[in-house]
Amino acid sequence: MAKSYTRNSRGKKNSQVNWAGIWSKNIKSKDKLFNSEKLEENKKLLNVQSMLNGEVLRQYPQKQISLSSIVWNPTYNREMNMGHLYKIMSHFDLRALGEILVCDVSKEHGGKTWYEIIDGNHRLNCCKTLFGLDIQIQVTVLPYMPIEERAELYEMYNDNRKSLTQADLFRAREVQKDEDALNIRSICKSLGINITGVTESSAYPVIKAFGEMYRGYNTGVLTVVLRVIRNAYSEASTVNRETAFSRTMLRSIINLIHLYWDDIDFERLSVKVGELSSREWENRIFAVKQSDINGIIPLVEHYNKNLRSKKLDLVKQYIPVKNVQAIGRVKHLPEISAPKK
């Protein structure tokens, strides 16, 4: 049996809320979200970009319709999540828009052309904000159905939705020829390191911390960091390798090399890191995390142990890593031969 949806919206039962109400407040930081070059690229794709087709919905027609004729029904639709909306806008790419699903509800508006959004509300509002209400986009149009059925369909799409994984996003960026993703893939390939969910092999060495991978790349130390860890555990047991490229290990060694770029002996660092298992390193790092802003104190202490000269300056370990600029670093090194087995 269909559920009864009678929720009020701001005191008005079954009221239609149009897009204009969402941006009634002045948002000072909104302009900072827009990348002008990306915006122009997106505009060129309008009216020529084919939306992704869902297998189940192929029987329904796709139409080019004006954004101004699509409305949001708060009776069953959840409220706009502004944080989620800003996040989408800050990385918006029309090629990754996906399928927008609407229902023709013209008969409820005296025959006037009117569509109700079923799936894709946040993405739709990104388009409205970036391109205006007069732009037309391609959507899948469902025939008219009562509000109870529209609500059930909405619930089905949103409750059963599976979020994209970081590996999914990385592969999508590769397909779009994103320079950063291609360079990261090239660096990992040159070092014989697999990326979980992206490269075919899942055999060691494998990296899964996508956020740290990008951070290391952006600070120009990813190649060195991966090489240090790979060399440290090249002869280690399987147990010691399990968390070698974990988020904790990557974060700490990225920060260490970022702070001590001009002072560190990378060969010595590989040897010293390899003297302890990756799990032991994680335990030591967690043990002092309340006072260790960069997660590197155990590494600095172990590196300096039995070293008479050229010790790492202990004062540096307390400098917030975000305050250190990556000057003269190389983001993308030419591919080198994979390590010998």
C-alpha cells in the first residue's frame, strides 16, 4: 500500500518550492567556489553532453528541458543540504553530471509544462546556480504518477543509493584525463606500487589512502615517500607489509619528508623505517598523537638514534606542516624502472 505523505513545509501543505527560494540569502563565499576555467569548459558541454542512461529507465524518453520548468516538492523530498551543494559546486564537472530523473506533473498545473525532480536535486541546483534558469539540460522524463508513487520512487532511489568510492572517483578522473590523477598513476606505476580498486593487481605493494596520496603529490613528495616505504619493507614479512601504505604511515612520512626535505638522508630513512613493523610504527604514532601535531616525533627520534652528526632538528617537528611551502619540489618525476624482484 502506498504511504501517505502529508508533511507540511513552512506551514503550507503540499506546497511547491521553486529554486529561487534556496538562494534567498546572500552567500558571500559562493563566488569563491567557482573555477572560471572549469565553468567555461562546462558551458561548452551544455546541449551536447549525453547523460548516462540507467538500464531500467531506457524505456523512458530523454528530453532537453529548461531548468526553469523543474521544481522540487518538499512534501516528500528532503531539504537541501547546503554543505553537500557547496561541495558539488566546488568540483563541478558537467561530464560527471549523471542522470537527472524528473516526472511530468503538468496535469497538476493546469496543463502548463512542469516537471518535478525525483533524483538529482543537488546536481540540478548546481546547474541552476552556475548556468542560470534559461539553460536546457537533458533529463529522463517519467510519465505522470500520483504523489504517493513519486514519493515511493524518490525513497527507492535515495535509500538504496550506493555512494561512489574513492577508487571510483579516481578512475573517473583518469577517464577525464585529469592531470593529477594521470601523474599519480604514473608515479605509482614507475615504482611498482598498486592502487587498490584502480590497478588490476592487489598484490603488495598496494596503496589505498587516496586523500594522503593526493596530499603527498600536491606537496611534491609523493615519489620519494612511496620509494622510502617500498624500500623499507621490500624484504619484510607479509605481516609487516599489511599496513605499510596505510593512511597513518603515509601521513607521517609525508609530513616528515615535507618538513625535513633539505636535511634528510632518504636511504637512511628507508633503513630506519624498516627496522620496525608498520604496525609498531602506528602504535608509536598513536601513543603520542595528543602532543604530536604532525605525527612524526617517533620517526624523528628513531632516525636520530646513534647518529653523531647531521641529526634532524628537533625544533622543526613542532612546526605545523601546513606552514611549510613546497618550494623547488618535483610533482611528477619521469617514470623509472620498476624495482627488481
